[in-house]
Amino acid sequence: MKKIAVLFLIVPFCLQAQVDTGVHFEHDLSWSAIRAKAKAENKYIFMDCFTTWCGPCRMMATQVFPLEATGKYVNDKFISVGVQLDTTAKDADNVKAWYKDGHDIAEKYHVRAYPTYLIFAPDGHAIHRFVGSSPAPIFLASLAESFDSTRQYYTLLDEFNKGRRDTAFLHKTAMAAANAYDLANGESIAKAWLATQSDLLSRDALYMQELFTKKSSDKYFSTFTDHAAEVDKVLGPGFAEAKVRNVYMSELMPRKPGDNTPPDWTAVHTTIASKLPAQADELTARIKLNYFLSKKDFPSFEKEIVAYVKSYNDKLTDGDLNSMAWAVFQNCSDMSCVSDILDWSKRLRDNNEPGYIDTYANILYKLGKKDDAIALETKAMTLAGGADKASFKETIDKMKNGEKTW
């Protein structure tokens, strides 16, 4: 399971550890001091906006920023600063000193995804932005766009705000906004581009509407509910329904850290039934699964997933099932809870994906079924590519030695 992304797990971590050969982050300078230093040294500013609960942020902090090649490129051209945009009881004084500036920056630049990277020119004005985790070469290629005025996101946005409206420019800038996850500005740009289109059900127009439909209240949500047949004809069977499902699953499940308000499941069902009546029972049940798992309420999760698999097994992909099984396996201390996983996740055992087989093997091992676990993990190692075999071999060795694999 080590190779498969795990959903729902929120793990606090320490970011921006100083590594001599990696990116040098300024930890003790204020925002005004950062800008003054950049101006004095004629360097750009690289700002990493992250949160402590963000898995992709952790990946960048531990696997990309410490690399010598990353540090060599970034340190030569940028003054770098990491800005933590959530608050925890363990925050150090230098993190607390950035609370206000961090809040103001997040609001001004509509930072809603993590990590978001903001790039400022030496004089302090924002010129570029991109988001997400990526291997070092891709990250550095994205960062290099900061020096290309035809690709700088905020340069394009400034041209839009000054009135530029040719069709090709609008399309390019709307796509740039989507890639930068600047939905607040992107919606206006997309609307301007769509106003130039005579057919809102063309492939390009539908794709643009899909990009800027994140909530059921968004302007183009009705395209996917009221014109499902036309959408599916252009974008493929089931596309419209999948989009609507994803929107509901995203917005109807409280997921913010610290939000313990119990959902009104009747209201959730009613909302879904207004647009997808035939799917309301199943989709409400699926949202319940995600909710109880995110809250680590394993007794409620176990009850719901047993019922869900019995009625809607075909709606769960193997990837979904694998992520859920691994999350319970890692976090549930009650062995009866772990035992229950064997039944509802048993199709992972017969899969040809090594990571899925690994999940089931680890569950068997935790339940004391050592020989069966080793046999299954050996199958996973056999199916794995050359570069991954060592990881499975390590797990097998731990099982043979009676060591923990979780």
C-alpha cells in the first residue's frame, strides 16, 4: 500500500526544515523584511503557502525542496519563505509572527489550495502563481515560467483587468487561472470567454464549464444536470452524472479540520434528490462513508460500509476500496474492526495491482494470519515492477521476523 495514495489521512508534520544543499527558506524575517531583502539583492521572492495537514505540502518539504538541484536553482534567483496558513497549538513564535500577513496574503491572492506558490518580482509585486506537488524537474520548469512574461499568471490577469478581451487571450488566461487554482478570478475570465462562444455545448465550452464548476451553486452546474444527454454525447457516456456526483461529494461532506458539526443527512439526501433522484440513496450513503472515515469514527464507518458494499459494491472502484481499507488498517486499534475489513475488502486479494494486494496482505498479517500474508505479499512482489520489488521484499522480511508493518 506504500505506493498507493491514501485518502482522508491528515498527519501533522514539521515543514521547511533547513537543509544546507536544498532551498534556503528565511524563517525569521517579516514580510516587509523579505521584500526589502529581495529588492536590495535584486532577487525574486518564492513564497510557499502551505498548511500542516497538507500531504502534498509534506511531499515537497521532504522530497523536493531539500534536493541539491532544487536548492541550486532557487537560491540563486529567489529569496524564499514558507508561510503556514493554518494555526496549531505547537506553532513557533516565528510562525505566529506571520499570522496576520499570512491571512492577508491568503485573502488577497485567493489561496484556497495547498501548496500554492506565489512569485513576486524584486520590487514586491506578484507576477506568477502555480499549485500542487510535483517531482523536482516539473516543479523547476513551472518555477522557470516566472521569468516569461507571456506565461506569468498575474501579468495575464493584469491585462484582463485592464480590458484585454480577444478570444484567444481569454481562453489562455482562463486556463491559466484554472491551473493556478484561482477560481475567484478564473470564473470571471471563463465567463468572458464563454460569452464569445456561439455553442455552449461544444467540447471546448463544456470543458471550460467543467473546470469552473466546483459547487452546486456555480453558474454552470445546471449544464451538467439539465443537459446531461448533450454533455455525454460530447464528453463521453456518464460524464455529466460523474461531474454532479463529484460536486455533491465534495461540498456536502464537512471536511475542515476541527469541524465536528454532525451532518443533516436528511438535508443531504434532499439536496441530491433534487438533481439526481435515482442516485440519492447511494450517493448519500457514499458521503456518509467519507465523512465517518475522515472523522476516524470507525464503528460508524464499519456499519455504513458493510451496508454500502452489500447494496452498491459496483460503485466503489478498487482504488476507493483500497484507500478505505488501508486507512482503517492503519488507524483502527480495535482488532474486531480490523477483522471486519477482510470481508468488505476481499476483492483486493484477487486484484493484479500489487499495492492493492499488499493492503490485503497487511490486514491478514495484523490479524495473525502470517503464512497467508507472506504468500500474498510474495504475489504482490512478483507482480511489481523492478524498482518497487525492494519495498515488497522489505515487508516480507518484516512479516517473517514478526515485526510491525504498519
